[in-house]
Amino acid sequence: MNILVLGSGGREHAFVWKLKQSPLCTNLFVAPGNAGTANICTNLDIAVSNFESIAEASLINNIDLILVGPEEPLVKGIVDFFKANENTKHIKIIGPSKEAAQLEGSKAYSKNFMQRHGVPTATYKEFTNNNFDEGIEYLKNHTLPIVLKADGLAAGKGVLICETTEDAIAEFELMLKHSKFGEASNKVVVEAFLEGIEMSVFVLTDGKNFVLLPEAKDYKRIGEGDTGLNTGGMGAISPVPLMTKSLKQKIIKTIIEPTINGLQKDKLDYKGFVFIGLMINNDEPFVIEYNCRMGDPETEVVIPRLENDLVEMLSATATENLDKISVKEITDAAVAIVAVSGGYPGQYKTGEIIDDTNLEPLVESILFHSSTKLIGNNVVTNGGRVFVAVSYGVNIKDAVKKSNKLLQQIKFNGMNFRKDIGYEFV
């Protein structure tokens, strides 16, 4: 089978690393990929939103299956684009249709979906400029803290937690009247604040059946002890110690099954991953958000803990045969630690030469590239999050130690990483 993966980050490097291990994989491509994926498969210099070029490359390379990494092409309708084209409709794509991808693309859409199908989530109301004054009154009478969410995609920056009513009103006005997040904040969802511990579960569905993948917890703050600015993710762990058998069954019964049933009731075309962000409060799970793809850096711990052949799983998804798949997890813990550019998540330089001359292969560790590229003979930084060091261990503490050791062998100007990922469980 010839497979194309779309994306250029650590998530996509983890995907191709796993796919390459399958005897079912004949030729493997990634678009656009990075310096790390170039060592495993063929990089194609095509942007993930350039559907015409992706289709052309798919036909030239006889692609049988496409795995979509990031949300942008899904929300923009790549699945619909391929199905509408007589020449490409035979190519299987792992990902939801444009409408189904609104579960991530629109906060209001996903909250309405949860409400309709009885999925536990925070109480909410949505506002636009048309009912701006009503929104102000709602905020004045709301309990604190207050959560404001830009309805559309805002590069992970569209969620604000306001501790005072004054701050909430000011941010509400900035979002709606002054387009703080561009078109993404033309509509604002106001939510009650949920307390508890965050974790994420990952489901692969063929639209009728589903399998539950290993769970994970990521760490968004730039500083140790979960301090400082939010980032795209500084690390992740799997499994999550608070995931008991009883909690897992509760999540399946109250959240996952109603979600999959809801997709069918709403006649949404969905063959792919569902990322469900959860808040666990007194052993009760609530949905914070849906994503229509796998997360990053969560993929980098979930996929390495999967014993199954990923190509076999994706093929079963595409042909609605997931009921024949039984997920097998590696018992070892996996910990991902992200190395970032100096200044991230604020301003940072790219093009910094990466020195990995002292890099020793570690048996229980994997180095995934997130934002790197080749310039001549040098691998250089190409974004904020540069590497993800992933290690197996008998427990989280053991895996953290190994990932730290791996990153200590790499150097580039301004390089920074957290040494305390999984700190509350060690």
C-alpha cells in the first residue's frame, strides 16, 4: 500500500515512524515533512492546504491512503475535495468531512453537538455582535472564573480564562468588536470554568465502530511547575495514572459512545481520529473540546505505546471494519519532552544550526523532529517547537530521565525544554 501523510511536525514524524514498520506499507510519503521524516520516507514539498497539488502528487505516486495530520486541511474540506473529483475519489482518506470537522473548527458547533447528544460538558452561551449587549449582561452575572472561547480556529490561542468580571468584559469586547483573533472571534462562546485534572482520550472511528487508543496528558505551560505562557505543548505522558478501569468505562459510556452515536444520528461522514479533551472532577469526566485529528505532542506518546500495525488499523477504518480490530498497548510508560527555540512562545529565531554530533542512539528513546529543515549539510531550526524526545520506562519517572538524557546531547542557540514533565506523578 502506498501511503501519504500530510503535515510537518512531530505528530507526522511519529506517524511515519510507525507506518514504516508495517509490512503492509510499500511506499511512504509525507507532505511537506521535515528533516527527520526525510530519513524515513520521501518528503514532498507541498503545503497541506494545496489540495490540487496534493491530488496531483497522489495520482503520480499511486497513493492508496492519505493520513491527514493537522486540522487545517480537514476544516477546509480536503475529504470532500477528493471525493468530488472523479480521478481521486478512490483514494481513502483518514479524516472527517468538512462538516464533521466543524467539531473542531467551531466551538459553538461542538457545544451544540454535545448538548444535543447528552455529552457532559460545561454550561455555555454563544454571542456575536448582534447580541453583544446581552453578552455583557451575561458576563456581569456569571460566576468566576469565566472562560471565553473564539468560535473558530485561532492557532491554539483562542481560549481565555478570566479571573475578574472586568477582564472578561474587556476581552469579550476585544474579541467581538476589535477582532482580537480575526474571523475566529466573530462569535464567542462563554463557558463555565471546570475544575479538576485535564487529560485526553483518543478514538479511531470508521463512522460506526470505534477503538480506544492509549490516553495521554500534555503540558501546555512554558515553565516548570506549569508556570508562564501557554504553548502548543511542552511534553506529554502516557498512560495517565488517574485513568482507572472504572473511569475508563465511565468515559466510554457517557462520552465516547454518545459521541459516535451522535455522528451517526447527524449523518456526519467521519472516518478518522477523534481527540477528546477532558476535565476530570471528582472522578466525573467532562468534555472541554473535540479535535478532529490527533494531538501534538500527545501523538508522540500514544503511537509508540500502540502494539498494533497502524496500517492495518487505518485500512480497517477506511473500509468500516474497525469492529475486527482489538487495540493492544505496550505496558511501559512513554514520556515526550519538547525542545523549543529561545523566546518561544513569543518571538524566536529560526535557522539556528543544530549540533547533534554527540548524539548517541538510546535503545528506549526516539527523537522526533517537529520544526527542522535541511540547509546544505546542516539541520536547522524551522519553528518554535523543534524536537520531541520520547522514551519508554518502567514508570513515568524512569521515562522522564531517559528523555532528558537524550535532549542533553543536542544543542542549538536558545534551546529550552522542561525537565519536570509528569511532575505530579513521580
